[in-house]
Amino acid sequence: MPEVFSVIDRGARGDRSLRLGGVVLALVAAGAVLAFGGVLPIAFACMEAGVLVAAVLCFWNGCSPVPRPALFVLGVLVLAPLLQLVPLPPALAAMVSPNRLFFTERLFSSLAPPPAWVRLSLNPHATEVALLKLIAYVLAFLMANRLAAQGHSRILLHSLLVIGLLESAYGIIQYLADWQYIFTYQKTAYIEDATGTYINRNHFAGLLEMVLPFMLAAVLFRPRCGAGTATMKRRLLSAVSSIDSSKVLSMAMLLGVLCLGLILSGSRMGVVAGLTGLLTVGLLHLLRLRRRSVVGLLLALLLIPGSYALCIERTR
């Protein structure tokens, strides 16, 4: 009997540690966004340290299985920069990258004999910095997978939605009030666009295009009101009069805030990526319901912000 209580206690401690790791990861994401998008070296150094602390907490009581295709992709992503840092003999380096060896020979020809070992990276320090960032991203992915497997995905999902909405509202205020400041810092670039707390408008759009599909999924993937055999009129009346209807309308309005912030960023690829994410979620919902009317309604709703975005780009 004491052994049973010991196992239960260890499980409870592991669950608390996992949730605490999720909270730390959410705080790291919020801090990186607020620190000018995490572009400063001190910002992403703190982010990497925070991700390491969150990883220790999340994996303290074990790891969750990851699909093999995902592991393969993650392995390739990490090995690509890592192999560029491995010293290679000149003959092998010439086989892998002839231009790299040619550059090395031309560089050292007038100064000293060519080195006995050659790295494929032209700037090993920059590659090492990028590799550390990539490892932090991979750890964040693995932590999100573990949180989802243990039923704690809402920690990251809700924090991501809140961060995106706050950033979008900040960017809308910047644009409409012509108040081009990031806290007390006066912007010197992209002063005609919404950037939130980011320096680069494309990075700002990247955050919003990542949040948009989750918000649309929260609107669409909800329990359907009424039985499947009910008429369209009865289902509509049930949806409007239900308690959850106000929640759906609220989330739809928040989705509009995210769309408006993305459009005002002026990022062409950001708008395209955001619309692509929304269409993907809409198609998944179509496959779930098997109704063409859903796609028609979704296309009609996305046509308005898409057309407005194209008009903005033509006037620039």
C-alpha cells in the first residue's frame, strides 16, 4: 500500500512539474515578443535559458512519444547546421562544397598555407548562434508535444492567443493613432505600418499568421447545436439562443482583430500566409462536416480582408 501512494505522489509531482514547465515556456514566449520581438542578443539569450529551464521541468518525469516523421524532420533540421561546423579534410570538403574550398584557397593563398581542416560554414560563430536558437525551437516543439499528450495543451494555446491579441491591438493603435512607438522607443523603420512591439513588420505579421488558425479553429471546431436531423432554421435558432453563442461571437470578433492587425502590418507574404492558414482550417472543418456551404461561407468571409489587403499594397 505505501508503494501505491508513493507512485501516486510521484505522478502528482510530475504533473505539477509539467504544468510549471508549460507556464515557464509561455512566459518565455511572451517575454521574447515584448522584448522587441527577441531580436536583441540579450533577449534570445534569456529565451534560450528560459527554454532550458522549462525543458528540465517538462521532461523531469519522462518524455512523450513523437511520430517518426516528425523526429526525422527535427533530426535533419539539427544536423544541417551541425555538419557545417564539423572540420573536414580539404578533399572531402571539395566533394561536398567546391566553392567553399575555392574560397578558402584564395583567402589564404597570399597570407599563409591553406588550413589542414576546413569547415563548410563561412561564419562558424553565426552558425553556432543559429544552432543554439534552433535547438531551443526544437525543445519548445517537444515540450508542446508532451503538454498536448498529457492534456495540458491549453496552457500554451491560451497564452499564444492572448499574446497575439495584445500584439494585434497594439499594432492597430499604432496605425490608427499614428503613434509609432514601441513602449518608449520611437520607431525609425516601418513608421507607416503596424508592428506591435516588433521592429520588423514581417516578424509582427509572422506572429499573427501563426495565431490566426488557432483562433478560427476555436470558432469552428465546437460542438454542433441540435441533432443532425434538425432543419437549418432550427439549428440556426438553437445556435443563436444557446449560451455558447456569445462565446462564439466574441471569438469571431477577436478573429477580426487579428485579421485587421495582420492587414495593417502591410506584409504581403504575411497576409498570404495568414489566409492560407485560415483556408487550411476551413478545409479541415469541411472534411469534418462534409458540407460545401462551410467553404463557401469561409471564402466569402476571407474575400473581404484579402481584397482590402491587395488594395493597400497597390497604393504603396
